[in-house]
Amino acid sequence: KKDKEPKSTSVSNQKISTPPTESKKNSIPNMFLEGELSKLHKPGGNKQIKPELMEQHLKATGGKVFTRFPPEPNGFLHIGHAKAINEERYFDSIRETVEWLGFTPWKITYSSDYFDKLYELAIELIKRDKAYACSCTPEEMHEMRGGDNGGERKGCVHRSRPIEESLAEFQKMKEGRYKESEVTLRMKMDMQSGNPQFWDLVAYRVLYTPHHRTGDKWCIYPTYDYTHCLCDSFENITHSLCTLEFRMSRESYYWLCDALEGYVKGWDDPRLYTLPALRRRGVPPEAINGFVQDLGVTTSNSTIQVSRFEKYVRDYLDAHVPRLMIVVDPLKIIIENLPDDYAEELTVPFKPRDPSMGEHTVPFSKIVYIDKSDFREHDSPDYFRLAIGKTVGLLHVPHCITCIDAVKDAEGNIQHLVCRYEDGSGVKKPKTYIQWVAESRRHNSPVNLHEVRIYNNLFVSEDPTTNPNGFLADINPNSLEVATSSLAEVGLREVISRAFDKSKNVHESVRFQAIRV
């Protein structure tokens, strides 16, 4: 039987994630407690390289079963589920049929939502020497996988090409400099494995077909074998329910997820102290030079406290870059005594007490967002930020706000706060002012931040080499925090605009300080 290339699709994979016990119309029994499904691992029962990954996964799922159906929109939902066509009507049919069965989707997602992330991970895979650019034809790949007669398997000549060369070829693929099927990106797996799903599967290929959701932004697309398991990982899917034809893919999915796992993501990872890493983190070269000059030259080994280096970075940024209000983990506030269309424009300096840095305008409205860390439901004498019944100031806003109530959902989670805007009479000056951003359609506020990365110390102790179990045992599991719903004030756009005017190297010049992050 002829060995075929992995099935791939050029349109986004719509996925409906739904806890299988939830039903809109009927009380459906928990199918994961009966029959064959009862033999599957329980949430958290599958192995992970690092325990903290499982902790994060269980925190996201709450220990519930999250599955996904279907893996791709390749036909109307029926018993056979055999068609393989991609059209808009199938997306609508999938959603309608799932609802007809009595299930309410927890979330509808698309693999194309992750195209940028999948592309970045493909580059990381190449850098780890786990993928390579291959110019073999489909026929040549088939022969090297044993051919029709199941003969000897061997890797192609491109398998050993230098990492830099594969990176360059992959970039050319992205730029549309190759014809379809002329070059692919393949995963460097195990050609001698008895499992065909380890025979250096294709991860990316060139395809000049407009995408269902992204249009003509991309001319390279990830294959099903590359996309499936990674998207499941992104979305904390606990059980991937597939037809039997995908049973042998399970081990290859584990291989890919493990291949992309690591403590850091390369020598330019911002948690390290290599110069490329510090550059990516946004550390100005002037701060590095000042730090090195202060240390002086010595021939002896020494351990320098991180805080000493950070002081130079902080001092330089304080003197040279603007400050902006950033809400990393937003909590909505509705100010009940302000009109719905209230919009006050406030003039805010880019740096307090330094007019040379300039100023900008931010709106203040009925709806504002503060960081969740600036609120407590229960007050205490040593706590000075917002709590129910407590008054605080908002930076740059003329008067204070007082929290009246916290509105919760059915599960007890706070949805938003209800506050009152004081008029300045009969209220003591607040002990604390907190940052905020306002919601104003007219001002296009706030600025939604796609991703905010907060880098903490990579190691728990100041000198990880002193750990008796080795320095890897001293790794800080919370060295990287990623927020995906953060908000920024509108002044960010002006900072970016100024950077474009001053320098062509925008990534080097867009610097600002976030207030107390």
C-alpha cells in the first residue's frame, strides 16, 4: 500500500471545545465514566516533562474534561464523517448540529488563530535542530520511507543541513520564493521507527491559496500533524477524540510537544543574561555599558547580585523613557454616578515633574479598568488600595472613587466593581493612587495588548550552582508569566509614533516604563 503524505488543509481548523458533560437540552450522563472512555486517563493523569506544566494545565481546566470536536471542518456531521471538502457551509453546519444534539460549546476556536504562534514555534524547532528545510519531491520522500515494497528507510541529504541554512530556506518559503511542493519544512524525527508517523513528517508547505479566515497573508501553511497537537496544548484540551486512523499519531504528537519543551527558548531568551537576550528584553546598551564600567576589570570569578544590574537599567529608563499606565490583569469598574456618555480629557505628562518629556491626553469615562492586584474584597489596616467601602485615588484624575459593591457571577467570580466618583467634599485625601485605563470608543481606548510577558528571575537562589541537586534543580517555574488580556492607555500610540519618526530600528527605540508592573 502506497505511503501517503500527511493530510493537510489550507483553511483554518474550526474547533468546538466543550466539556462533554454539559448539555443545553438534556441531562446527558457522563460518558467518560462508562464503557471504553472510562479507561482513558483522568485529567492530570497523562505524563508531563515538568510537573509545573501539569499544575498550570489543571489550573486552567479546573480538573474537568475538555475535549474538541471536530479536528477539522471536512464535512457535514454524520456517522461516517467521510467527506474532505472545506467550505463555509460546513462551519455553520458543525455549529448547528452540535447544538441540535443538545451540547452548548464552551468555546469556538480556529487553528488559524494561532498561525503566528505556530510559525514562531517552527522557527524554534529549527533552532533546536528538530526540523529542516527539504527540497525532495513527494516521490523521493516516498522512496526514502521504504517505497511501495516497504524497503530500507533512510534520511534525505537535506536532513543534515546546517540550522542557519534551514532558517534561511524557511524564510524564503514564507516570502513566496518557491513553487508549491518545491520545498517543505520537515520534522527531524526517527526514520528507523516502526511507526510511520515518525518518518520525518512535513510540518509546513508552500500553498498559494487564499485562506478561509486570513486571506492571502500566508503562502505557507502548517500541516495537520504539526498543528493538531500544538493547538490542543495551547487550549488545554485534556482528551483528543479521533478516529482509529490517528491512533499511531499519538506518539508523534508527544514527540513534537516534547521537542518544543525546554527551560528557556534559546540563547536570546530574555530570562538569560547574554547580550542578545538583554537586547530582546529591551535593556538599553547604555545601561549595560554603565554597569560594566562600574564593575571594573578583574581576573577573579565573582557572583554579582541581579539587583545591582537592575538598578542601572532602572536609572537609565527613569531618565530617558516615558511612563505609561498598563493594566496587566484587568478588572472592570462601572462608576455609577457618571453619565453613560461621560468622557473627560485629562492632560498627562509622560514623566512626572519633567516637562521636557512632553505630555499627552487620556480619556476618563464611566467605565475604567484597574489591575486585579489593586483590589481586595476584604479590607485590612495595612492595605491601602481599593476594597469595598474604601476610597482611593486614580492617577491624574481630579477626584477619588469609592467602591460600593463587587458584582459576581453564579460561581462567585467577580465580574466588575461598582464605584462612586466623589466630588471632593467631605472625603479625606486618599493614601494611595492606582493606575487605570478608560473605555472610550471615541478615543479608541483602551489599547488591547496581544501579549504581555513578565520576566522574573530564572533561578530561585542568587547562586544556582550551590544547589546540591545541580543548577537545573534551582529553576524558577514562574520565571515567565504571560498575560493575553492586558490593556494600555492611549499614550502608547504616541510613544510608538515618536519612535517611528526618530529611528528606522523601531524595535530598539520603542521603550517605555509601565507604572508599577
